[in-house]
Amino acid sequence: MASSAYRNGTLHKGAAKPISAATLKSSSFKSRLHPSQSLGSAVRRSSPASFGAASAGNDGVPGRVRVAIRLRPRNAEELMADADFADCVELQPEVLKRLKLRKNNWDSDTYEFDEVLTEFASQKRVYEVVAKPVVESVLDGYNGTVMAYGQTGTGKTFTLGRLGEEDTSSRGIMVRSMEDILADVSLETDSVSVSYLQLYMETIQDLLDPANDNISIVEDPKTGDVSLPGATLVQIRNQQSFMELLRLGEAHRIAANTKLNAESSRSHAILMIHVKRSVLGTEETLSSEIDNCSHLVKPSKPLVRKSKLVVVDLAGSERVHKSGSEGHMLEEAKSINLSLSALGKCINALAENSAHVPVRDSKLTRLLRDSFGGTARTSLIVTIGPSPRHRGETASTILFGQRAMKVENMLKIKEEFDYKSLSRKLEIQLDKLIAENERQQKKFDDEVGRMNLEAQNRISEVERNFADALEKEKLKCQMEYMESVKQLEEKMLLNQRKQESNGFIDDRYNGEGPVVGEEIAEVRKLLQNEIHLRKTAEEDLNKLKSKLGQYMQSGTCEDTEISRILEDEVNQKKKLEEEILILRSQLLQLNFEADQMRRCLDRGGSGNAFTGQDRHSQSNDSRNGQKAPINTLYEQVGLQKILSLLESEDANARIHAVKVVANLASEEANQEKIVEAGGLSSLLMLLRTYEDEIVRRVAAGAIANLAMNEANQELIMSQGGISLLSITAADAEDPQTLRMVAGAIANLCGNDKLQMKLKSEGGIRALLGMVRCGHPDVLSQVARGIANFAKCESRASTQGKKSGRSLLIDDGALPWIVQNANNEAAPIRRHIELALCHLAQHEVNVNDMISGGALWELIRISRNCSREDIRSLARRTLSSSPIFRAEMRRLRIEF
């Protein structure tokens, strides 16, 4: 029969009588419209006869409880025991929807139901005729209930809770209902959440959280609605997560082996699916007072519909002498029968329109208050068996279903004004306006910056042209001055020679007597010429001095320019010295690599990489007096000179210097000298001020080398090193940079004194944040840091210095630890296994580790870890913790 043939319709007197096809058709739901359509259209399409006059949420829609009966086929025991007896139930053709219950071979009673399902009915057909109409009503905003009732062993749990993992065609009503709900809702605007409970011995227990074993029922004093605020409510995003919740709930549900059923449920299971959907209210049209032809349309109101689907798998009724229950199982059977008896009394009272309905006689009837006589659309499936030995139980089940068919509910849609949705839309609009304002502001700032930059460029060009012209004029004046000075010096030298020659003539004249008059005249002429030349030189000198004075007065900025030129020359000299230092270090490095290559070729190996033997050979050479190139550079240049290059303006010089310092820091003998000379502060300054990826990577590597020394670790912390490393970890994307930063933080994690400092300054969060890179080397350093931190915490707890929960758990590290406990990379896996063992040694962490899934990883480590010491540590940890032992006993894990 098609699914549209089975719907909750209006109630007519004498519910046990056959219902005509016309009545079924008129009372059925048509195909559902989109959830965003108005409530009025949803009500009109539900039932033209009954639902058309219903208003939005206040006026109810009548709908009686629909009852279907399902016959279970004979099982193996019944085939043998009842082979000589006919079935006590005889099904009529499905069109008649009747069955006969034989009293004996010649007498029987006939009963009519809304649906009669034979033993050959598929799970899909059962869902479509019983539960699908209720699910459609829930999607429309009504509450709905699907309940299974019957004797133990007749297939209630199979009908409702079958997961169908091996055979998808055997999926039960719970699984198929969630499939239809998720297919219809939009997870962007709608939400689906689930609670899974059991009613055991009149106590409500949470199947998703076994520790929550006594949940109280809360009733709204105004509306009488029943709620369970203490129950776990899980948001559902896909079918797979829902299946996992069902598996978890079934694992915690209480069952026992009886004579009637090898796996008899000893509790009532209740699955609650809460559906919240966003819809638009009706558009109200208001006539204008000015012109009757014009209209004002009021915008639709955002509404939210809240509905609930309750799927109830009742525990089977049983007779003690047949089930063989005794001891505690007998008490369970009494509790089950009492709750089912209370449910039967309520059904009878509702069917007879009694003034008093004893809903408070049992927690089961209080939970189902809305399902029978309330506002929910309810479908009941009663399950029976064919065995004549259980004819009495079968007759009782059939009569229960007959009485339930007389119960009428008043269906109502629960709608509320969606303040959150409206607030969210307004917030989105506000965010868009703010973002647009920020974009406009940024555009304005960029334009102002561009104009400022253009103006600065023009000013710089003018200054540069003026400086060039001034420089040319200065050089010209200098050349003229030098040329004049040179000429004067030549003239003075010539005059001196002439004077010496005149003195020689005078001496000669005095010693030899009088000379000829021509010689005297010539001497006098020469003397006059010399005097004239001297006067001319003096005049030229005075002219040059006056010209120099005028030049000095007119060019007052020349001194500043000369000073700037001198400073440029000093800077150029400094750069030359830096380049010489760099070239010298590069030459030494090339010589070292050439020596290594030559050794490899001599041994017949390749020169692509240094092997362990090469490194051993290198260390032997160092011991024999052949010093490494870095140490040679260190001795030739000096540590202070190398550290000064860390502040150089030349990027290449700065990068090379930080590489040299990092190599020096890799040797323990140099670390103390580097720290004393201020190298640590310079490295931290590089992290703080420079954004160059190479500088940050090499500086972080040097800090990681220095952090291997305990004394240096405290210095790093006192100078704000953790904050700088955390900022670098957040900004960097290069895997090698992240590896260096993670290595530095991992070394700091091994210091007992720095635990609280690491947490307060964000070291642990920075370490966990670097897992975003996904690079195995980075993950290995992160795992090492977590293992070091956990080891220090374990040691502090053992010594009584620490009593609280692990700081790693407080910072959210446990999920990542559990996720990577079985990582394919051996270094990562080894560190994580050690971290888990150390965390588990402190009893205050045990409950968090159990809830986070770490128990299963500890059990795996204790059995399958490749290292014997870690396996032994895991075994000792599990065996020494009473909480772990209790949980393993509860899970029936042999250890």
C-alpha cells in the first residue's frame, strides 16, 4: 500500500470499525511544501476537511492515534515446539486490514486496525505506513510519536532500532526517520539535535552519558509541557554521526537473556529528535486610508518552528513463569510490567473520555503525556507472535492496540518569533556596513599615502639635483684653488733659486773684486723681475683669499655637505669591511666544503651529503688541530665584530652573520661566550624587528641551540623569548621556520621551573597552533615538546609540587594527542605515547582522558607498542589507577 494511504486523520465514533478509503484519503497529508511557506498554506494542505480552519499555533487540529499491527514469523524454537499446532493468528487480505485471533479450532475473534502487516512485510514498507507520515508532520512543525508495544521477543527493537549495517534493507524506523529529516532540512538555517534515554527501574538514564543516571522530569506549570533539561543533547550534522550515537546508546542499554528472548530489553528506550526550522510568517496587507486602491505590504516576520519526534521502544511485557526471571531480573520484570500497566490505564481512561487520567502513576506515562491525548501526532505499532502458546499475551496486545485507536489528540504547531535570526541578520548587515566603511577609509588612506609619496619623491629629486649641482661647483672651486696653490709654490721656488744665485754673485763680487757693469745691470734687472713676480703672486694670493672668503660666506651649507660626504665615506668604509668579512667567511666555508668533497671522493663516496662517517672524520680533524671554518672565522674576526653585524643595514651581511652565530651556538663550548657578549639579546631583537623569513628561521634555530642549556632557558624566558617565539609561530608559514621555533619551545618545555610561564605566555597554544603546517618535522618537534612538558608535570606531581589538572589538558592539547597517538611517523608516535603515559600517571587527569578516548590508546600502547619501556610504563599506569581499572571492568576489557 502507498505511503499516502496511512495518515493520522479525524476521529469518528467507534474507532474499531473499518474506515473507508474516502475517509483515509480526506484525512491524509498531501505532499509537503517548502518549509519557508506560511503556516496557513501548510495547514490547508494538511486536510481540507479538518485543518482549514486552524489558526497559527493556538487552535488545534484533531487527529486520532493510528495503530498498525505487525506479525512476527515463527522462530526456530517455535517451528520445533509448535510444529503440530496452527498459528493462533490468521491474517485477512491486506485490503480488509483485519486479522483473526483463534480461540480454538472452530471459534475466533476478528479485529480491525489501520494497517495489518504480515510477517513478510519489509522494513521499508513498515516505515512508510507507520512512521513516515509522523516524520512529515514533524517537518511541518508538529510534535510526533512512534511507539512499539508488544510481548518480549516479538520484534519491537528490530522494527525501531535496527541499524542495518550489514544489510541496508533491514534499517529500522529510527535510522530511516533521520535520513528523511536530514534530506529535508537545510543545516545552514535549521538544526537537528538528538537525546537518547532509557527508563530503567523507574529512573531515567542517559544512554549517551552513562554517568548521568538519574535525570529528573520538569513540567511547565503554564503549558504542562514535559522536558528533560539534564539529558545530553547532541547536534546532528550528518547520518554517520547519528549512527555512531545509536551504536553508543545500544551499547549502554540494559539487556538480559531470558527463556523467551536471548537478548531481552530490560528498559524502555526513548529517542528524542528535536527539529528547529526557520520559516517566514504571512505577509500582511494593510489598506491605505488615503486611497483604497493602494496597499501597504508589511514584510514577513522571521519565525522558528520547534517540533519533536519521539521514538519509543518499550520493553516487552512478560509473564514470570514463562520468562524464568528470578532475582534481580524478577525486579526488572516487575518494574516493566508496572509501567506498562500504568500506560494501559491511561489509554483506557482516554479511550473512555474519563475525567481523570492517571498520568502520574509512572514516569513512562509522564514522558508520553503529549503522545496520548496531547498535541502530538502518534503512530503505534503493536507486534505479536504466531505461537499458540502465547495466545493470552497476543490477545492482550491486540486489545491494547484497539483501545489506543480510540484516543484522539489535538495537534498544534509551536511557532515563535525568531529573535536570534533577526538579530543575526542585523549583525550581518552591520558587519557589511562596517567592512564597507573600512574599505572606503582604506581607499582614502591609500590615496593620501600615494600623494604624500609622490610629493616626497619630487622633493627628493629636487634635493638630489641641488646636491649634484653643489657638488660639481665645489669640485670646480677645489680644482681652481689647487691649481693656484701649485702655481704659487712654483713661483716661490723659482724666487728662492734666484735669491740664492744673487747671493752667490755678491759673494763672488766681494771676493774677486769689481765686475763688469753689464753683469751688474743684468743682476739688477733680474732682481726687479723677481720683485715684480712676487708682487704679482701676492696679488693673486689675495684675490684667491677673497674669492675663498666669498665662497665660504655664500655657501654656508657647504660644511654640512662636507660632513655628510665624510659620513658617507665612513659608512662606505664600514660596508667594505663587512663585505671583506663576508667574503673571508665564504672563502673559508668553500675551503671546508672542498675538503669534505675531497675526503668523500678519496673514500669512493658521493659529495652530495655528509655521512655519519664524514662527520666523524670532521670531528677527528678538529681534534687533530684542523679547526672548522666557523671557528677559524671566530678567531680571526672576533665574536663582538660578528655580533655587531647582526644590526647591519645590509640584509646580506645580517643574514650571513646570523648564520655564523647559529653555527657557533651549535657547539656547547661557544654558547656561554655568545650569551655573555649579548648574542641572545641580539637574536631576540632580530625576531622582534625583522620580518625576513631567512633571518627569523636562522635566528630561531640559534635560539633553539642556546635553549638546550638550562641557564640559557631562564634567560630566554626573562627576556620575553616565549612571547616572541609564539608571535613568530603565528605569523610564519615556512615549515623550516616553524620547525626551528617548535624546537626552541620544545627545549623550554623540558624545564620544570618554566611550566606556568610557558602556559601564561602562550607557549603551549603556540606549540599546538603549529600543527596546522602538517609537515612531519614540525609535528615531530611539537610532539617532543608535549612529551617534555608532560614528563615535567608528572615529575612535579610525583614530588607533590603540583596537584591540579594538567596544563596541557587545560589548553586543549588532549584531542590532538589522542588523534596522533598512532601516527605513521615513528618519532611523532613515540613522543605522543610517552606524553599519554605521563599524563595518565596523575589521577586528576584520568576522567578527562577517558572522556577524550585516551583509554583506548593507552590499552593499544600497552599491547602493541614497539618499545618495551613504553609498553611497561603504560601497563603500570593502567594497573595503578583505580579509575582506569573500573572503566575497563565496565567495558569488559581484559587486562
